[in-house]
Amino acid sequence: MHFEHTEDRRMLADTLDRFLADQYPIEARHAAAASELGFSETVWRGLADIGAIGALFPEAVGGFGGDAFDVTVVFDSLGKGLAIEPFLGALVVGQAIAAVGTDEQKAWLSPLLDGSTVAALAHDEAGGHYELAHVALRAERTPAGYMLDGHKGVVVHGEQAGLLLVSARTAGAVDDENGLSLFLVPANAPGLTRQGYGRVDGGRAAELHFNQVSVPVSALLGAQGQGLAVLERAVGWGVLALCAEAVGAMDVVKQMTLDYLRTRQQFGVPIGSFQALQHRMADVLLEIEQARSAVINAAAAMGAERGTRERALSAAKYSIGRIGTRVAEECIQLHGGIGMTWELPLAHYAKRLVMIDHQLGDEDHHLARYMALAVH
């Protein structure tokens, strides 16, 4: 397998890295994370203008990329910059629309790609434990379309989103694989209330309450009751993106720690000269390369049949969850007490690495899922 990116992808990565380094210092990121919006609209629009969103989608739907490795390049840079802008929602929702949307529904892609509309996936519910089939929110057929009733939790950027991709049950019990449907719901739909709050790693999320929210038949994305496969595919893109983001963040944490070991002195010499610390840092470097390999493997498998693709994605997410947490802990410890301070960017990268493990399935979930997929 050839591991080098194409020249176009290297240029995209360089452009994104420079933009984030110049326009998004850690102080600006803190201010954006604590704001009512939860991200920087200026940075969001700027990244959209230089093609960061367009690179996530193929030319057929208005983008200029769309390959799995295009997605990893963008999110690797976002991880390095510790960006909290709503790229994940744009990717997951956009991929679902691109896959099965009607021509009318695909009209949403244009404002998604230019950054004028924020999209969010509204899927998680209490007691779901990351299982995609666990959906209790009901969608009842009416003469005018569908009536949605229920609750969605921890919807990242759900407070600011203009478009929501909502999973709902049109038939069957809560955990049935059949009977799950997907709906495109505008955020201003009557009966929809949103309760926003700050996230521990920066930015905002929301609890969404659907109280007899009426949507037309045209809001149904794909076939009624057959939404699980579409949701799995779209979430798979999100899993890949999070894994690439984590690798980008780990690369920054690694470099910060190496620089600290080379400059911090004890007993008149840099602490990086102590063999015990060298061994710990060597383990960190090896783990990061293992994580990078897992992401490359997952990206290469995105075009494969379902079993191969989903196993590679779960293997990558498990690896990222385990390795990301270890890298965060080791690098904080190698910094000593200063590693826990708010002023040091390292602490915020560490928080993000730990929280990535809990998005779209933690390491325990994906290990169990990998084993179940291997049996089938």
C-alpha cells in the first residue's frame, strides 16, 4: 500500500494547517468555545472558503474530493488546530443526503458545502449505549406526512444547527434493526425545543425535545423503515473523521512533549536525557504510529463491502480510544504538574483526545462490535 498523500492532498493539508495556525491560536479557540455560538463563525466560514468542507464530498454533489483519504486529511488538520467548528455534522448529514437523497433534498448540500447552514446528527438517546438500532423516538404517519415525538440527547452543535438528521422509529420495538427511518428536519420546526449546554472539551451540544413535530413526506430520507444501513454508512464516515482528528491531535501533543523534554532541565541537564523518560516517550511514539496505521487501514476499506469496511472502522475507533487516552495521560505526566494547567494547550488537547473516545462509540463498544462482525 502506498502511504504518501497525493500532491493535491498535501497542498490542502498545508493550507489548512497554515490557516488554523494563523487564525486560530488557543486563546481564540477558548473564546469561541465559551461563546454562545460554541464555535468561531469567522473560522468556520474561512475554512469553508478555502475548501475544507468541499473536500469532504465528490464533484457529483458540488464538492471536489470525497475520497476517504480526503476526509482524513481535513480532519487531521482540524485535530492539529483543535478546531471545534461543525465539520462532523456537515460530513455525516451530507453523506447521508448524498447517498439516498432526492433532488429536492440534495438542495441542502449547497448551503452545507459553503458553510451557510450548520447540520447536526440527532440520533443518541438515553440507554442507547452507542447502538445504532436503539431508537425510541416515534414517527407516526399522518395525512400531512409524519409526526415526530421523543427526545434526542448530546446533539453536538444541535443548538446552532439549521438542519437536523433525525433517526426515528416508524415500526418495531426500540432495538429492532428494521423500522428505523431518517428525517431531515429544519431546526425551526414547530414543536421542536432545544436546550443547549457547554461540552467539557469545548463547544456546545444540546438536548432536543420533539413534541408532535410535523414534517412533510418529503422530509423522509431514503425508504421508510430502512434507515439503519444509511445511518451506519454515514456514521462510518464520522468514525473515520474522528479517528483522523485524534491522530492530528496526538501529533501535536507528541511534539509539545518532545519540546518540553528537550528544554526542561533537572540536575543541570534536560529531562529528556533520562533513560526512563526516553523509554516512556518511545512507547508513546510507537502507539501513535499504530493509531495512524489503523486510520489508514480504515480509509482504505471505505470502498469495500460492509463487513470489511465496518471491521476496519471499529478496529480504528477501538485503537484510537485506547491509544488516545494513553497518549493524553502519558504526555500530561511527562510534563509534570504543569500538564494539568489551563494555560498549557496540552491539557485541552488531552481532554479532546479522551472525549473523542466517547463520540460515535467508545473503545469497549467498538471492540465488541469488531468481534461480532468477525463472527458474521
